Amino acid sequence: MELAALASAAIPDLSPTGVVGSPDDPRDFSAAVVFDRQGSRWRVRSPLHEEAAMRLETELQVLSGFTPGIRAGLPFRVPSVAGAVRLDGMRTFVYHDMPGEEMELEDLTELGGKTPDDIGRVIAAVHALPAAVVENADLPVYTADQFRQRRLNELDQAATTGRIPAILLRRWENALEEMELWEFSPVVAHGDLHEDNLLVDQGRLVSVTGWTDLHIGDPAEDFAWLASSGNQEFTDQVVKAYWQHRSGGTVQDGHLLRRAVLAAEFALAQWLVRGIAADDEEMAAEAEAMLQELEADVEEHGGQVISAAPAVEPAAHRQGAAAAGIDDPADDEDTGEGTDDDDGIIMDHTRSPEQDGTDDAPGADQSVAHGAASDDSEDELAPDELAVDELAADEAEASHPSEAVGPDDAEDPDDAEGADDPDDADDVSSTDVQKHPEEQGDAENDNSEQGFSGSHAAVPHKQGPPTTALDLDEVRQLDIRRATDPS
């Protein structure tokens, strides 16, 4: 009901008659769809904290860059802001109605028909957007190596939590150190693409929302949610359609899906770090439980392919080797200098700011001891000796691929300056809603640093607000001030 009142304050001519919940991230936003007397629908999004408020302000800058010409050339609808109202120093935005409805991921992948082609066409269109849409909003721009270096920094930061299985840390590091995997051409990426931001009408994908994390970087980020869907046939169809619309069917990046799988897995580590940073133990524990499930899958089945060097031999293979009389490599693994057992292997990502493609990355320790493999040798395990036919296997030494050096001036998204004051945006009407002085929040910081959340395809599905319609004929008479605390 409060969101309906805020909507009527943001748009004076709006006379709400009802409201239903709208799917969104409940930790970041309150969201609802408001109905008015003319039968129109308006989506309202209200931030719950400063970081979420910055994301909405960023989205406003992005949407203002979608000129009529750009919008006309897209195969989908993009939101437009109709008005805004300030509460507690943060702005709540009201958007014009968008066609289509959200669908659960499983339902979306089972639609069949034109759906895979629609999704592939949409992603291709996003990746073909002009770079100016990102640059004019002062959002992050990465080269391929800068993006990889940022992931390495995030891996170091995640390892310091001590709550990520060593097998996963080693698995992800192997992929990040495989230079061939990261030879991609950066594109404009949505950055938060998943089923909740795709609206479907009569079996066709018609609208795309959630433009808070736009950046120039790895195209694989926009496929991470599909890589974690569990429907490989559907994912392959989408990728095939993507290349058809992007390059006439020519596959220009043979490692796209491998990086997408890595992004989906690594999103769990990002979710854990975020929960710890927010002192949200429930969120952190949820991420840790999912990481343990992933660890079990990798141990038992090897997991999806993300690197040429597997982090661990699947249990089924080890059992087969044991039956054939082959020793378990884990039992014979040589622990040289700088390494320990699986629970205490040391990895040293010593990178100076001049070498690092992501200067001043927050929380990224340059030399961190954690449960990942040594940086000086390959992590693929090989048995020291074979018991079959009394043949001795020579010990294999593999040189570690050297790290590419990122440019000195690499831009970190967390260091990107905030967008210009959106109060000056021509297409948004803004109304201040004042609270009692003792409850008034701090003034909005228009120059706050812009964060980058990356994909959350593997993050637990969000629980949307209730969908019970309310009768709000008299909503315009509501006093939307909150009562002062009598204490």
C-alpha cells in the first residue's frame, strides 16, 4: 500500500485502484505493480538501502541513453521511467507498464517453440548495443584480460573467507589461468540477465528489464543463468540462435559456454562474500550450502567442463582405477614447497597494481594463503607410479602459463564514478516526500561509487512479494509519512 501511495505522489494524475506484488530481489528492493482508474499499470521499485538506491540511479542513466532510434532497433521493449519520489534520501521510481510476465526458469525452458530463438536474438541485440550507452553512463569498461584479472582478485577475496571448498578454488583458478579460455572480444553485456528480467507474452519474449549492471566485458556473463539451468539441450539451442543472429551462424568464441559455467559457479562465491560483507549469516549460510552441493557434484561426477585441467578426478573414475589396480593419485601426490594437503594448499597471486588489470579492487589481497593450488605448477594430478604390468611412469613437470600483464589504467567497476545527478533528467518528474525530522535519512550521495555485481544466475531464486490485490480507491488521501517513534 505504501508503494501505491508513493506512485501517486510521483505521478500526480495517477489514481491507484489496486496493487499486486512484482518479482524482485527482496534484499534490495520493494516492488509492486499499481493499477489506476484508466486501467493502466505502473511498476514501482523502492530501494531498501543505499547500494540498491545507487543501482536504481544507475539504471536511470542507462535508460536515458536508449534513444528513440536505439529503442526502435531492438527486438524487445525497454523500460522507461515515468516519475520518481524521494523518501529517506533515496528515490523510488515509477516505470511505465511493460508487456509480458515473468516466468520461472523451468517453465521458460519448457516453452519450446520460438523461445530459444527469441532468447538468442535478445542476447545478440544486447551485445550489439553501441558502446556509448555504457560509456555515457560512466559504467565499467573491461578488456578481456582486465576482466580475467578482476576475477582472479575476486577469487583471492573469496578464498579469505575460509568457507569455500579447496576443490572449487583450485577448479576456478585452473580455468582463470588458462589463457586461451579468455581470448574473447568484449561486448556490451546486460550483466544481470536471468528469467526474472525477461518478460514473456503468449510464448514470445517481448521485454527486458533490470538494467542496473550494464558494462562492457565478457559476453559469457549473459549466458550464466542458462548454464546453471540444467537443461543442456535448451542452452545449446539458445547459443546456436545467438550465433545465428550475431554473426550469421559463425561461432566466434568456442569457449563461450565454458566461461558461462564458470560464471554461474563463481556466482555462489560472490553471493557468500556479499552475505558476509552485509553481516547476513542466513545469506552466507545459504551460499555455503550450495557451494557444498557443487563440491559434491564435482567430486562425484567431475562437474561441467570449464578447464582443460580438472581440479579433481571424478569418484567414478577413481573407483574404476582402483579396480584395475591403479593407485589413487591423491595418495601419492607430491607436496612440494608452498603446497599442503587439499585443505591447506597455498596459492600466491602476487600482483602489483601496475601488473593488475583491476587497480584498487576492493578486498582483493595481492598475496593470499588459501585452499587453492600453487601458482608455480599445473594442478592436474598425475600418479607417481602405476602398479599395472609393473610399468613405472615418469614424473611429469608442466610449466605454469605466465600471467598476462594488464594495463596500468585498468578500470575497476567499484572505482567508477557515479552517474550525473539524475534529478536533472528531463524525462523524470521527482517529488520529495519528507518524514519527521528525527527520522529523516541522510542526503542522497549523488557521487557514490558504482558497484558491479556480476551474474547471479546460480544465486537462489528470489521470493517475490505477495500478489494479493488491494482496494486502493482512497489511496491518494493516505498520509505517507511514517509516525514518529514515541520512544
